[in-house]
Amino acid sequence: MAIHIPWDKTDDWDRVEKYAEELGLEIGVVNSNLFQEQEYMLGSICNPESSVRKKAVGHMIECIEIMKATGS
């Protein structure tokens, strides 16, 4: 299954992973939501504002950490 961050964000990824296993599922994809917020109107990683690019990169790093935590 795919999860979307921040929509599916939790403080207990172990619990989510175990629940998915109980259902016979695996977390296969972690999608970073880099479009919803108004500041991403001009893009995220390629935004002309360095503060927006920095926020987007931080979000992507957070998603990578979630991937590691869930075995994605």
C-alpha cells in the first residue's frame, strides 16, 4: 500500500507496519505531499524561494526516514 505524508503521518510507525502485516499488506511507497500548501504554488524543489526549497527538501528527508522505519 502507499502512504502519503503528512496525511498519514503517525508517531508510531512500528504499529502501522505491524497492522499492515496483520492485513497481509506492506508499505511499498511513501509519497511526499509537495503540492498542497500555498507556498508550493510555484513549485517545491525548484521554487524560486530558497526557504521553500529548504522546507521541501526537509519534507523529503522526513519521508526517507519514514521509508527506513517502515521497510518501504
